[in-house]
Amino acid sequence: MSSLKLNDLSWAATQARGQPHWLLQNIDLQVDEGEFVGLIGPNGSGKTSLLRCAYRFNQPTGGSVTLDGQDLWQQTPRWSAQRIAVVLQEFPQEFGLSVTDVVAMGHTPHKGLFDSDTADDAARVEQALHNVGLTQAAHHAFATLSGGEKQRVLLARALVQRPGLLILDEPTNHLDPRYQLELLRHLRQLGLSTLASFHDLNLAAAFCDRLYVIAGGRIVAHGTPSEVLTTERLLQVFGVHALVDAHPLADCPRITWIPHP
Ligand SMILES: Nc1ncnc2c1ncn2[C@@H]1O[C@H](COP(=O)(O)OP(=O)(O)OP(=O)(O)O)[C@@H](O)[C@H]1O
Ligand SMILES: [Mg+2]
């Protein structure tokens, strides 16, 4: 299991006339070993950009990203791929590949160029598909699956990768309520170090050990769900009125949006 640290990180996209456009500033964020950490914030606040910095896609303009104390950008892309698995918002266009093929791609970072898959690799793929409830779809074409099924296949691929750190960009956005809950319960049981962005704040509240709130490219709050998810902060950050009380059946806050305040 791994630990992740973003230390005073900033990131700028380069604009047409070479001017930096700062999209992330002064980000301090940590995921300890085995911790499940959520990242919440409005559309365009910088969640995906921050996650991209954490998995060695966006190179920080300032500050650093370290995994187990090693600076990601001092290591090779393969080093990162062997330790960090990612499930993104967008789906890859895997035309012609079966579900099993897509999940088996999770082995790639651990293989040499001419290594073929072993019986143990095949068993891992089968187990991962079982874990996401898609054993029946093993031989279906990936392209023909529904959005929610694709999401689950990509999670299975990430699990096959045997990561020390899992990064998930809105992992539940295509899933129906049953699979939202099943997926998050399953992820929690795995006990992996995880950093995930969420739009559904009730899911974030129920499943995350800690939350970071991002707005305008800056972390504006962090702490346990109860510390972070207050009526005032939700109004401040999302501009929406909410009732926040204790969930009657679970040990977490409950958010009820108020449509006509
Ligand atoms: N490579 C890039 N070049 C220019 N601007 C970018 C780039 N990547 C992201 N942005 C801008 O950065 C801002 C934050 O985008 P980002 O995708 O990180 O937001 P987000 O919080 O993930 O939003 P959402 O909730 O809609 O997924 C947006 O305004 C986006 O247009
Ligand atoms: Mg995003």
C-alpha cells in the first residue's frame, strides 16, 4: 500500500500567447496508507486537473507529488503505472476488444515486452470481473456495454493492476444506486489507499475517511466529512442551500438539498 503527498503544488496550462493560466495553486493534500480520501468541488474547480497531477499526467508547475516518499517526476512512467491505477471520467474507445481483453490490460505495467499472460493472470482477471459483478459479460465486446458496465470493467482493470494507490475520477457517475453502493463498499473492503472525486456528497460523506474541498483551483477546506460538510460551506462553495444533519442509520452526515430556499 502506498502513501501520496502533494506538497504546495501548482499547475498552469499554457495559453495561446505563452501566458500561464493558473488552474491549481498551493495544493497540500495527503493520502495515508489505506486511507480513502474524497475530493469534492464544483464543476471546473480543478478536481480532474488535480487527480492528473497525482497520477503523473499533468506535470506540476511548482511544488511536488511524492508516492511513498519518491518524487513521481524523478521516476519513469512505468514506475508510476506499476503503483498507481486510475479510473477516469471518460471511456477509452476500445473497439473490438472483449471485456476480458480490457481487464487483462491491467497486467501491462508488470510485464516485459514479450511476456505472455499466465494462468495466474487469467485467474486475476476472472476474480476482478467477479468482484464487479460482470462474470457473465466476460466475452462481450467492451464497446457494446452500458456506461455503468464500462465503468465497472475499468475498475476491474484497475484492480488487476495491483496498485498501491487507486485514483478514481467520479467513480459512481454512471452507476445506478445499487452499483454505486456495491462499488464503494467493495472499494472500502479492499483497504487500498484511494483518492476519488465525487459529485454525490452523500456518497462522499458515507464512504470517505477524509475530504478535501476544492474551489477555484485551491483547497478551501479539509477534514472528516462531519468537519467539512456544513451548511455554511456548502452555500459558500456550491452556492446551494442545504440541510445537514446526522444520518439516522449511518455514522455520517446527511445532506438534503433545499430546492426552494
Ligand atoms: N489542459 C488544459 N488547458 C486549459 N485549460 C484546462 C486544461 N485542463 C483543464 N483546464 C481548465 O481547468 C478548469 C478545471 O478543470 P477540471 O477538469 O479540473 O475541473 P473539474 O473540477 O474536474 O470539473 P468537473 O466537475 O466538471 O469534472 C476548467 O476550467 C478547465 O477548462
Ligand atoms: Mg472532472
